[in-house]
Amino acid sequence: MGVTSSLVLLAVVWFMVFFVVLPLRLTTQGEAGDVVPGTHKSAPADPQLRKKVRITTLWALIIWAVLAGVIWSGLITVSDYDWAGRLGDTSQR
């Protein structure tokens, strides 16, 4: 895995973790009782994005390190998922 694919993997993992972390501990404007005119009641009252970005970055780096370690170690390769045999004999590569 090269530098570019490592960065792409990190970006994918980061956004996946971000979308999981985003709704955690969310207080809506309807729950807070302070709905700003022109917004929906389910809009966040205080999204705490800076805190959520930090949490996301920490967890994404941990998950990325595990995934990258598995890929770099060769524990799992592309040929492990070649169930149809379309890649041919990859043991010589």
C-alpha cells in the first residue's frame, strides 16, 4: 500500500467514524426549548463540532493503524477475496 492509498484509506475511515460520532450526545433545539426562527426543531442546539472532530480523529487514527497494519503485514491480500479465480495464480507475483 502506497502513500496515496494510505491517505485515501485514512480519509474514508475518518469520514465513516465522523458520521458515527456526529449524532452522539446531540441536544436538539426542540429539546433545549430554544428554537431559532427559520430552523427546524431537530436542528442541533450546540453541535460541539470541535470536540467531535477531535474524537473522530483519535478513533480514526486507531482504526486506520489497525487496518494499515493488517494490509502491510500481508495477513489479508486481494487474492484472499478472489473467490471466482479471476486473478489467476498470484503466488508467483
